[in-house]
Amino acid sequence: MSNDAGGPASPSSDGDGSEAHALRFHERIESMREGTRLYLSNDFRAAEDLFKNGMAADDDVDDGESAGGEADAPSPESSPDDSGIDLRGAFALQYAIVGLLRGVASMEDDQLDDCLARLWEADRLASLDAPWVGRKVVRGVCHLTAGVVECLRKTPVRGAFHVAGSWRWLRHLKSEALEYDGIGREVVRSAALLGLGAFALILSLLPDGLVGSAASYLTGFEVEREAGLRMLRTCQEEGEVLGPIGALAWVAFQVDTKAFLGEDAGEDELAECERMLDWASARFDDSLFFGILRADLLATQRRLIEALAVLDHLMALPVLEELRALKAMLMYKKAIYHLAALQWDEAGEAFETSQAIYKAAGRRSLGPAMAVSAAHCYCIARKGGAEDDVKRMMDEVAVYKEMDKSNWVRSDRQAFKIYDEYVDRTTDGKEDPDDLRSWSLLHLATGMALVMRCTLWMSPHKATQFVALLDGAGYESIPDEMARAAVCVAQVHAHQGNVDAGLARCTTGLDLVPALGRASMEFGTVPMLHYLAGHLHCVAGSAHEAEACLRRSVDATTTDMVLHNYLSFKTSQLRRRVRDLIEEAYVRVDVPAGRKVRLSIGLSRHSSEGSGSGGADDAEDEPIGVSWDWCLDERDIDFGARFVPSVKSSRPPIEVVSNGRHDAGSPVRGSFCLPAGCEGGTLELTFSNVYSYLRGKVVTYKLVLPPNVSETPDPVVE
């Protein structure tokens, strides 16, 4: 007997033992729920043991292929439950995920390889299950998680392959799992919401090239980030087995991922984060995962004292004696929160403690980066004995540099370069302390603005102090340093929402391009300035300017730059945001070969009915005008603008923009205001393609109209 969704018979079906089967099934579901509670309450080992026992239960199923291969369809006799449902794959999936979390948190060796092996075992067990929708959920999430792990192993192409490959199973979930109403609905729907939501989010963050290479797998799926977020939120609101994981993913995206993308979380989103975190606090005692997100939320709200208090509370938990990586990460977070408050010495101590934890655990990666950050902080703080503190931390970097290790992460390789600069500057005492402080400030400010995102959490007052510190550091005599400082300051203004100030600083930096040398080329200063300008134009709603800056950033980026990977990701995300902005706020119009398209906007000093109140003097003083922003897709086109006063006026027409030819790819912006004493008239914007007999042209434009113009003009072909 099958249910409506084509799955196996419900355990509550008629027949001998049905009640026992139902009880057994629901006991297993509750066991999963308890395992989730355990690891979210920091008891990783107990959760791991529970899930391991669950995947070993009733182990009488024939082996099949592993590593994502298909096994033969099981016979009814091969299923461990007479109901036909085998939950061992679901338990194995949880076992793999908890093992990864515990392994990474405790700095175990080969934790990523071990996790992959566990995931493929979970996939094998799921392949032995009866052909019902729950099997597809588990296999899809296995491949999706494997893709994430491969990305963590620095094999992004393989990771994208597995993420895209997960669609083979996840694509069925919209039509089957979300509406499923049979046995195990509480876990099937919860897992489907989590899997589909995470899939949409992950895909939205992959570079366009990787998404394009996976397109053949993704028939029927659109990369729709908001839909993914809605599914994760629904997963939490329904409160079933995987609801807490949906909450973690949703809050993490709002307070952490958005910050990295350069996007602001709105007030409604932050309020929802508060609600979810309060919900989690009532269910999971002193959860490290939710606690870290609580600290990030407070930092996002620029409540740094409270954020630091949350971290101090988490640091006191006994479980951190085993979870050394989490302890080191919490100290790193303390350091960057202190940096956001410009507390240099406190930040240095936190960085040094983080490095000491890595060192005590025998881990080399990130040790050099933590040590050099501590050295910079001590140098900037100028506390008594600062020179000794700086030298002590730089000596730590020297020890790492001599180690037999070839696969240092980029931040550690950068730390070694900084150490070499330090040695060169301090040999024979030839470096002035003030110059050394300025050098440290520039390096640390770069990390604060671009990587650590401290400038996002700064209060406006601290941000102003930080900019003043950079402006007063004496970089004017060295163009490469001045341009790097411009990057930092522009990013500060971007994080603080000061668009015009940020654009002005980008212009300052780009004006130095002819004088820039090797240091700027190696770092990627110029493409970074173009990217920041594009980001700021996008924030301001100027999509075509943003698009032009984006194109210049991509063209100026080379693979050997320090910022290559950073810029590749950032420009990919900005490209999508610009594309979305054009679709939402701009109008596309076809200009046929040999024809014109005219936009006519009626302007008047008199308010339209119901548009507001005010006297004649108010109307006379208030500027009435229009601004435009347009760009051509390909080739060239003529453009002109003129104002024709109303018939009541004796004024002649005004040529606002003389007719001229414009090439594709160059944004055109302009504006017009009613002249003083003029009561109204019609502004005409004309795109002329009369000289082209063979090719039509496509123009994308946006108009900003005065408040008393309620209707957007329709383009007229002439």
C-alpha cells in the first residue's frame, strides 16, 4: 500500500504490528530531535554517539555503491522497518555534519576528509532506502553538504559540481516534499525547506562562471536568494526537526554574509534576528553557535560593549577547553570588536591570545596572521614597552616562516611579506617610530576595512576618528600608500552609508594611477577602487555608472594580485545586484532602424490635484526638474534634450542638450530644472537612430521626476 505521494505505506496502516511500527518510527524521529538539541547545546560527543547509534540500528541491509553512486533498488525484505522506511541515511547525514563541526572546533586533523567519507556513507545508506521522497531529501542534502566541504578544502570547481549535482534530488522537493502529507512529514518537510533554502543561498553566492558551468544540472531552478531565505525562515517558524538549523542559517546570512557582501540588513531583518535568537535561547542552553550570532547581531547594531560581554560569557564555558578552534575564533572576534572601538592594545592582546591557542594546539595555519595583527596593534597603541611587544610577535612570525609547510593560506603568506618589510625597515634602527606606526596602521586598516569588517561596526564618531587617523598619517609623499589609504577610507564611508564621501575618496585614489608602482599592482589597489566606486554607485541607484566601474574593475584585475579572489567574488555579487537594479528601476526601449524615440515630460510649478498644499511663493521657490540616466547596449546612438515652454509663455524653446552621438557602454547622466519665472512646459528627450538603416538599438534609461508628476512618460516611436 502506498500513500498519495508514491511513498511506502504509513506505519499507521491496517495490518499486524502497525502501531508498533508507528511507535518505532516516531521514537527515531524524536531521537533525531534530541541529537540536534545536544549539539546545539554544545554536547557534540553525545550527539555524535546518538547519531552513530541511529545509523547502525537494524543493520541488515545489503551494501550498495558509495560516493554518490546508485545502489540497486531494495526489496521490501531488505528495509529495516516493515513500514519500508530506512532512517539510517538521515542519521548518518547528521553524524557527518556533527563530526565536521566537532572536528573543526577541536582542531582535529583531517576533519574535512573524514566528513566527506561520512557524507558518502550517508549517501550510500540513503540509496538503500525505499523509493520515497525522504530518500531524495537525504541524498540531495548529502551532495549539497559535500559541495560546501569541497569548497572548504579549496577545491571550488568540485564543490560547485556537487552543489549543482544535488539538484538531481532536490529538484523533486518543491513538488513532492513541501506538500508531502504522509509518514514522517515533520522531518521530510523540515529537511526539504532547509535543503532548498540552503541550495538557493549557496548558488546565489557562487561566482557566475561556476554557476554557468553547472547550468545543465539546474533545469527548472532559478537562483533566487529571497526565495531561499523565505524557506529557511519557514523552516524555523514551523519548529520541526531541522528548524533550529534553518534559524542558524537565516540569522548568519543577515548578520554575517550580508556584511561581507556590502549589504545592509534592514530594521525588519534585525528584529527578526532578535526573535529567532530569543527563540533559540529558550531551547538551547548557552549555545555557542547562537551565542556567536548574538554577538554578531549586537556588533551589527554597533552595541560593541554588549557584544564583547556575550563573547566573555561564551569564553567561560567549560566546553571550550576541548573546542580550541572555537576558543581561538572567539578571541579573534574579541580582537576585531576592540578594533572597531579603536582599542588597539586590547585588540593586540586578543590577537596574541588567539595565536597562542593555535600554537598550543600544534596548528600552524592562521598563526602568522594572528601574530602580525597583534604586532600592528601594539605598534599603533604606543604603550610603554611597545617596541618589545612588536618584536616579540614578529619573532613568532619568523618562527612560522622557517617551518616546513608549503600550503600556507593567503593571510599567512601576506604575514610573511609584512615580516620581511618589518625586517627591512628596522634593520640597524633606521626606521623612525612614527613612520613605523604609520606603516602598521596602513596594513591593519586594510584588514579592518576589507577583511575583518570592523569599520561596519564603528559608531559614526569612531569612524570619523579612524579616517582622521589615516588622513594624518603622512602618506601623501608616497602615491602607493596614499592610494591604499584611499581604499580604506572609501570602504569606511561605504560601511557608514556616506556615498558621496566614498566616491570622492575613490576619485582621489584613482587620480594617482599614473604615479602608482609595483606595490599597488601586486595588491590590486586600482581594481579595488573601481569596485568600491561601483558599489557606491549601486547603493545610490546609479546602475549604469556602477556597471561601468564594475567593468573597469574586472578589466584591471589579474590573477597574481593579493585581492584577486576577493575581487572575483565581490564583482560577481555586484554584477548580480546591478542587474537586479536595472530590472527593477530602469526601462528598456527599442529604437528601430531609421527611427526616433521621444520621451515627453510635462513640467509645471503648480501641484497636481491632491499632491500637496502650499502657496505660490512655495511653488516658486521649490525647484521643479528632471534627471536622467541612460546607457546604450551596443554600437552608438544620437541623443538630445530640449525644453518647450507652455503656450502661455513667450519664451522660445531651450536646447538643454545639443544633439550628439554616444557610444555603447558609457553612461549618460543629466538634469534640467524649470527656469525662474517659467510656469511650465514640456521636456523632450530624443534618442535618434535615423542614420542607421539596418540595425535597431536598445536603450536602458531611468528618469527621476518631480513630486507633482505622477505618471512616467511612455516612449513614442517617430
